[in-house]
Amino acid sequence: MKYLSAPIGLLAAALLAAQTQARLNVVATTPDLGAIAREIGGDRVEVTTLARPTEDPHYVDAKPSYVVKLNRADALIDGGAELESGWLPPLLEGARNSKIALGQPGRIPCNRGIKMLEVPATLDRSQGDIHAAGNPHYTTNPDNGGMVAETIAGAFAKLDPAAAGHFQANLVAFKERLAAKEAEWVTLLAPFKGREVVTYHNYWPYLAGKYGLKMDLFLEPKPGIPPSPSHLAEVVRRMKTDGINVILVQPYVSRRTADTAARLAGAKVLDVPAYPGGKGSEGYIEWMDALVRALADGFQNKN
């Protein structure tokens, strides 16, 4: 038995190592895409996310270590709508990984099939930091989150055909959980249909459209342009005139500006997670749940 145990142990270790090596090495640009990829991939993928949950996704700190991660990746999941255009291209150039080049199976843009909002008729940089492909924050609508999951599941199945059934089963389970929560969210926000909300950045049009809210008044005068005193005064005037008493802000924007507007207009500021990964919102569904419940609570408790 002593002579047999060593070979068996080595075989078991080899099999375990092979299983570990068989996992897809996946890089996601933002935490929402990374969270969905983990749901779909399960234990058949290793997911690294580049942007932090509290980081402005337009201006990610492109660390040299990201080049190494991209060089070793089997797949790159990105938004496909220019959100990462300011920092991802130089990282990809440094990574020199043909597997994740545009058009390759390992490159997974997640806006496939999604109806993009706010696609500009012309590109005019005087309008601020606009995106030619439309507003890139589409995962704030859970319907789009489900479509992203389908895109990722299909791409993973092509990269690892032996695990296609695993990915499909995870997709079905994810969409069932998402549908159940969506029913709750519709019920929670139904009494507030038509309510107006001020936001710092034009981040939430997909969320607003899904639940019948109005989020078209911004503390930024234009995308990426800091608020001026005159613009802030106009926002406060509109808030008072229209009875808007909720301001939505993400972790990386100026809370001081939002607090000033709220104080002058008699409103409240809601701190909400821009992405999954914060306390109590580790997964995509948990993140959406935190967003919806924060809004519902904010509407119910006016001040």
C-alpha cells in the first residue's frame, strides 16, 4: 500500500492541477460586468476586474500590473460603448494579447443586442464627454443585465465547449433570480412613477426609463464638466420650482456640491453604489436591489 499511495496521490494532484489550469482567465473592465461573469462562470472561471467599485469608470488608474493581467487573459469583457476608451487602449497595446483583440472569441463586448440610449446624431466635443455609441451605463436597467449575462454565457461556451452546460445552467439560475427580484423592484417603485431626481452625472437613464422616473437634471452642466456657481443656482431654482427633493450621487463625485444643492433646495442626498462590490451589494442583483431600495426609501422619507 505504501508503494501504491504515492502514485495515486500524484495522480490526484495532477488531476486537480489540470482542473485548476482549465479555468478561463477572464478580465472584466468594470465591476458590474465582472459580477455577472462570476455568476455565469462559477468555478470554471477566474475573474479579475480592473476598475474599482468606488472609481470613476471614465478615468481608471491604468496600472502597469493591468498590462500583465491582460497579457495572461483568455477573455476580456468590456462595455463595448467607449466607457473605457480613455484608459483601456494603451493597456491592450502593452499587453500584446491577440486572444482578446477586437473580433476574436476572447473579446466580449457586452452591449450586443442592447438598445443604446442617447446615441448622438453628431459628435460635438463642446457638449462635454459624450460617447459615440450612446450612454454606456446600460446595466442600471436589469433587463440589460440579463442580456449581458446571455452574451457572456454564449462567449464562455465558445471558449470552453466542455463547460457549456455549466454556463447555461448558471445563466438560467441567474435569470430566474433576477426575474424574481425585478418583480419586487417594480412593486417598490410603482408608487413613485414620474418622480424627478437630480443626479450628479448622466449615469442613470436606463434605470429611470425602466421604472418611469425622470433623471434629466444634473449637477454637471455637461458630462465631465464640473458644476459652476451659476449652473448650481439654476439647478436649485429648478428643484424648488418642480418640487424635486432627492439628489443621487456616486462615491467618486463631489458630495460637497450635492450637499450644497440639497441644503439650498430643501432636499436630501442619497449615496448609492455606482457598481457592485460595496458593502451589501457584492453581486449584480444585490447591487440593483440596493439602488432600488435606496430610491424607494428616499422618496418615502422626503427630508
